[in-house]
Amino acid sequence: MGLGGTVLSWLRSFLEGRSQMVKLGDACSDPWPLSCGVPQGSILSPMLFNIYMKPLGEVIRSFGVGCHLYADDAQLYYSFPPNSKEASRVLDGCLAAVSIWMRRNKLKINPDKTEVLLVDRNPDRGIGWQPVLDGVTLPLKPQVRSLGVLLDSLLTLEAQASAVSGRAFAQLRLVRQLRPYLVKADLAGVVHALVTSRLDYCNALYVGLPLKTARKFQLVQRAAARMLTGAPYREKSTLLFKELHWLPFTFRAQFKVQVLTYKALNGLGPSYLRDRISVYEPTRSVIWRGPARDPTCIASAVGGDTRQGLLCGGPPTLEHPPQGSQTGPYIGSLQKELEDLAVPMCLPRLIGNLQHQVP
């Protein structure tokens, strides 16, 4: 296999020299050497499993189908026009190849836990056939769960917003009972662990949500801020967020996307994010009625598609500062305004990047 050095030592310790014993009360049996099986909970197990599953991704992509593998879960993506006759042949062939590969490699697939989601403006019309996996017909689902996120056929994320806000409010009611017994700093830690962590999970997906959907998250954040500060219901949430050094929910999601974009562009993040980002440069001149600016949009392209609002989430960069201002005062005033909004301390890195881009 071409392995040696430290890697070979890892594999040798993973497979050799293992034994087990049985303990009952104070009595313990003699060690029994193990000739098969692997240890549980080892940090090598996920890496070795990913290496073992790598050929499955190659089998799926050979049919022109995209895939994501996470631990023992696999997600397949295939885009096709309505009333396509080719889609059924491609998907059925891909699923059949997956079943064959699993059997050959001593793995068992579970069709009962496999779900199919059709993303379409009119999902009620269906796809005209039902995919089959290992002899089991897979029905279309109105919504599926992907790594804890509920996705519906229209990608509105309304079900996800309702589920997250409901669980967050339930946790907030439990935390409220601890308020008489904890100081404010400890109570804030509990709120971050049980409530705001639910709002922050995958919140990059929430950028651009309609106000109706985003309001469900905002209500949770406002309730948490009022509980921590003891403010009345009619107190403005903006003042509470400033006191707690919190960003409002919508700005918190945008800030996360900006940080991810900055890290991807400057080599501080994973390479697969950098590969998904392309700088959009207009092919024709744009006339601005306001201050002279030439915005350059950073768009994330997935599958060659750059539809505005769905896949564009990067921050714009200002090639020219507003008229009548110099680079230094402009950057300084922008940073001062962001500090007044209680922006976290890691934002000056973005400001520094912006300062390099302003001539």
C-alpha cells in the first residue's frame, strides 16, 4: 500500500496488540487476545472509514450525479429539466450501481432511512416515476433533514425556522427557572450554550430569508436578551443587544458569511470553499446616481449557477471610497460605526482587507 513511518505505526497500533477482559464486581478475567474487530472510539476510525468509502463517490459521479458524504450518510444531487426522460435512467442506474458497490464491499444500505426530495417551483407535479433502491421504492417527501436542517421542496426554510425557534423557546423556558440562582455572567453562558447555539447552527443559510421567516429567530433572540437583562417587554431590543454585545440575528448571519468569505479568499479556510467563490466583474459600465462607487460582487457559484438571492452571499468590496472622503477617515469612520454596533473583535481583519482594496 506504500505506507510507512508514522502512518504505518498508527495502523499497526490500531489493529495489533489488542486484548479484552471481563470484569464482574471485584473479579476480573485473564486478558484474551483479539484476532478480529477494531477498537471503538478511536480517532483513526473516521479517517479510515472515509478512505474506505472514497470509491463510492467516484461511482456516483461517474453517472453525472453530485454527492456529499458525511460519516455513514450519503447525499446525492441531480439536476434535470421537467419531463426529462433521461433523469429516470440516470438515477435508477446510479442507485443500482450504489447497491452493487455496497454488497461487494460488505456494507448494507438501509432503504427505509433513505428519503427523496424534489426541489421545484411546482413540486406537486412530481417527477413521473419513483426511484428504486435495493428493490425498495423510494417515495417523495415534502421535507427532509440534512445534517439537522429541515429542507422543503421550495427551499423556504420555514419548517426549519419553526422547528429551531420552538426548541429554542422550550430551552429558554427551562433556563428562566435558573435565573434566581445564577449570576448574570453564568446565566449568559447557559443561554449561549442552550439557546443562541441553536440559532447560530448553519445560520449562513438564513441570509436573505423573508422578514416573516427571520422574525421567528429574532423573537427568540429578543426574549433571551430581555431575560438576561431583566428589561420589560416594551424595551427596545437594539439597546439590549448593545448592552450584551450581541449582533441582531440577521446581521449575525451576514457577519458569519463575510468571515467565511474573507477566510476563503485569504487562504485561512478550507480549499473547497475557495473553489466555490468567483469574483464577478461587470461586462459593461454601471451608472450610479449616488456617490461614485464601483462594486465588485463576490458570488458563490454552485453547479455553474449564480442566481442572485439564492447563491450570492459574499460581501461587496468598494473599489472607490465615497466622494469627498479619504481612505483613512473613511475606514476609520466605518470601523467606529461597527464598534458602536457591538460587532465582535474579529471584524477588524475584514476592515483591514477592505483598506487594502480601497485605493
